[in-house]
Amino acid sequence: MTETTPTTREPDPLEFDKPRVSIRKPEHRFDSQGETPDASRVERAMNSFVRDFGRTAAVYMESCIHCGMCAEACHFYEVTQDPKYTPIWKLEPFKQAYKREYGPFAFVYRALNLKPKVTVDELQQWQHLLYDSCTVCGRCSLMCPMGIDIASLVSQARHGMFKAGLVPHELAAVTERARREGSPLGATPKVFADRCEWLSDEHDVEITIDKPRADVLCAMSSIEIMKYPESVVATARIMRHVGADWTFRLDGYEATNFGLLTGDAAAQKELTLKIVHAAVACGAKVVVLPECGHAYTALRWMGANMYGKPLPFRVLHIAEFLAEQVRTGKLRLRKLGKTVTFHDPCQLVRRGGAIEAPREVLQALGVELREMYPTKGANWCCGGGGGVVAIHRADELRHKVFKIKMEQIEETGAELPVTSCANCRQTFDDGQAHFKWDKTMHSLLELVADNLVEDAQ
Ligand code: SF4
Ligand code: SF4
């Protein structure tokens, strides 16, 4: 290779006439979709927010006493001490529009111009607060003395942002891909079927697909199918071990729901109904959801609303299914004899209420459980939920937040960190690589599958 010698460049006379432009990185960039004029973007965002509003959300907006306790609860505020990360502040443009246009004293606010009209610039800036720096973890909602569910309001504000075409590019792209291909990460029905065939051969386990009738319909998340395929194998092994009449279905295997994370309500409904219709088609009595927190929220807590009537089957997160199998004695496990700490996925534990199920399973594995402080419903978020782990520009902030988790886990002195959410696991894997940390996050599902007492059958 020839070495190039630096040369003295002749100054370009025109260069000095050019305006000096700042090349400093902007504090936060925003993404937009479509060519909608600014005024329409604002109108769409606000109309959507108000339409979604309902009386409960309006009461929430009126009852904030500005105590600031939600700030202390939020990991983004905790690591930055920046007031703009105060959870209730994330809703400021929506609160402003509500007070000016729809609140009980709206005419006073308008007459005295106490609350100026929201501008598209504000919404653009708020994209960072509503998406990059909110995992919709609900810790602020838990701590608020007035019971304001700020996390739900953030989700409603995201609906408005989606209507305005002001969603982070990555989330818009994967949601669109999920609608087009059936999976946000390329785990199309064909890819899933091929993977199952390969995994079945490789691991010598039967993976049932498209059984016409089955009591149990299992679903997986894209992250598991593409990044952690051992989870697919683990699911099949456990179903065989407990003697379940089960199947995957190619018309309803994908539990990931980016519609929920993006704020695209139509996509959310479409993705949810795929699983619902697949379960109805095979007469499933139970749908077992994978290790994915937001998939649990989407089907367990929002599925009936999407379906328009009660779901004709039970919905269980895999950790709940495993706990039930432990209780009935069908799931027999070898004792691990290790020290373990459990990272509570926010959507499963704090938002979903499934606090004890993963702990029952760990107890059946004979581990010494060393709880983090704080733990269970008050545990800190990993920083990657709510779609944050997919937004590249949010990486720097997310890594700051991740330090809280590292400290929590180190303090327990446990040998194995375990969780039951592939999105959390991916966030931990990324954090581990970034900080060259020596702790690897483990999947509860895979831990169980690796320790089945097969010869007792
Ligand atoms: S904790 Fe609740 S009442 Fe206090 S500032 Fe936050 S939202 Fe308002
Ligand atoms: S939901 Fe979680 S990340 Fe979002 S504002 Fe509340 S505490 Fe912060």
C-alpha cells in the first residue's frame, strides 16, 4: 500500500464566502413520516390524544399536584438529574392543548392566552421525551401519590405522535415491516417454519406446527426466533415434558407487537387479532405467550378490547404457565444449587402483576434467590423497553440508565442474573458488550428446559 503524504491544500477562495455552519451534533434529532403540513400534524396529534382521552385521563390531567415524586421514580431522570426527564413533563404539550381547548377553564386559558397553542416544533422536540427516553415502564405511575398513570398517558400521546407522522424512524419502519411481512425482524411464516425444521433436526425435538386442533397455542417473539432460537427449542421441550396438546400456527405465531410501542393503534389491533384468530381456529383453551413483556400487555391486558369481546381462551405468559405446571407436579426439575437474582420485566411484573410466578419457578429449580433492591413491582427497568432499544440515537442515554441495573445486580452477589423477557435480555446483552461486563443475562425459560428431569417420565 502506498503511503500518502499530507499536502498543503490551496485555500478555496469561495470557501471563505460560505456561511459558517455549525457542525455540532444537535442535542436531539427527530424523524418524520409523510409530507403532511405542520399545522395538520399538530391538529392530528391533538385530536387523536383528545379522542383517546376518556374521562379518566382528563381527571389525571387535572389532578397533578406538581410534587415531583415521579421524577425520582424515573431512571432517565435518576441518571441525568435533568428536569426535562420528569415523567409528567413528557406530557406537557398534550396537557397544554387539553387545558387550552378542552379543560373546564379552556375559555379562560384561551382568552388570556395562558396556554399558547402547541407548535409542531414542540412536538418534534417531544419525540425524544415520548420515545427515546420513556420505556413505558410504569414506575412513575406506581410512585405518583395522586395515582396518575403517566405511562398510559405516554402511550396515548404516542398515538397522537403516530397520527402526526412524528415517530422515530426505526419504530415506524419495523411496524410497517410487521404489517407487510408478518414480523418486524423478518421472521416471516416461511422463515419461522424453516427455523423450526432446522431446530427440530439440530436438537432432536418435535416442534409442532399447524396442528388443526390443540389445547395450547404457543407464540414466540421475533427476538427469540431470530436471536435466541434456543427459546423455540425450550418451548417445544417443555410442552412435550408436561404432556401438553400444543401447537405453533403459521397464521399466529408472532407475539411481538410494535403497533403498541409505536402508537399505531390499527397495526396493534391487526397484530393482536392474528393470534386471537389463530387460537380460535384451533380451539385453543390457553394461549401461552413467550418471554416478551410487551406481548403480554398487548394480549393479556388489551386483547379483549381489540377483539371487541372477552377472549374465548386464557392468556398466560410462559412464566405463569411454568408456575402452573410446577404446582400440578407435571414440571419436574433438577436442582441448580446456584445463587440467582431475578430482573423483573416491567410489563410482566409491575404493569402485569405476575410477580410471584417466575419466583415459584426459580424455587422449583432449587436456587438461592437473592432479590435486588428495590425489587418486584418497584424494580428498576433495564432501559430498553417501550421500543427504546430499537432507537439508535437513544443508545447513549440508554447505556447511562443501564448502569443502575449493573449496580443492582452486582450488589446481590448472585452468580446468575435471570429474566423472563427477550427484550430485556437483548438490552442486557447490549449493555454487557458495551461495558465489557462479566455478567450474562439468562432466560428463565431456557434454564427450565435445560434442567428437565426427563427420566422421571
Ligand atoms: S408524582 Fe404525580 S402528582 Fe407528583 S408531579 Fe408527578 S404526576 Fe404530578
Ligand atoms: S414510564 Fe418509566 S421511563 Fe416512562 S416516564 Fe415513567 S418512569 Fe420514566
